Amino acid sequence: MTSKEEIINKIAQDKIDFKTGLKLLLEDEEYNFEGLFTTLKNYIFNAIPNKTDYNSETYQKAINTIPLKPTYTPIVILKNYSTRIAFNKLLTLPKIENKKTITALLWVFKITDTERRNTECKNGCAHFWHQIE
Ligand SMILES: [Zn+2]
């Protein structure tokens, strides 16, 4: 697990405060939007329970509680397009939207991963990143 992945999982598991962790990721000198975006996207798609359309109740709850103004472009896109299309659109937004996109995705992962840990992982799982201290 890279240090970035460790930070992301610690944020999801409330071992690092959301805002503090987000700052760590965005202010990292090796910050790279596409790299971080891909990591978060893979984590989210893995954590969402329904793989046929990804439009589960948990996913809806996650995108409806993102701590950003609902009028921000990345939020509007997430709410108006199906998951895969929305993620493709997020990648093509102007650079000025990148940090909002990372904030939104980090939140969506936190919520969907927490739901998964509380349900299918509840009695133990083989996800090594769920065992971090
Ligand atoms: Zn697990």
C-alpha cells in the first residue's frame, strides 16, 4: 500500500479527520490529479455493493452528502449521470474543478467503504487495507 492509499483508507476509517486527510492528499508535493482520481475511482467501484449499475442506496447516500455546494459542477455531474458516465465526465473537466472532484470522490469512498465495513466485512474480511492500525 502506498502512503497515499494508506491516507485514503485512514480517512475512510475515521483514523484521520476528513479535512486534515484531504489537505494531506492535495498538498502533497507529488500530488497528481489523474493518479489520485484513478485510485479513488477503483476504490469506489470496488466498495459499491451493486455492480450492475452501481446506483445503490449507499452510493446515492454518498453523493447526496458530499460536503461541497450542490451547485458545483462535479456534484451536479455525479447527481445527474449514471456512475460510469459521471466518472468519465469528471476526468474531462477543466483543471480548476480538480480539487472539488477529489474532495467529492474521497467523500464517496468514505461513505461507501464505511457501509461495506459495517455490512459484508462485519464478521471479518480479507481486505488487508481494512486491517490498518
Ligand atoms: Zn473488508
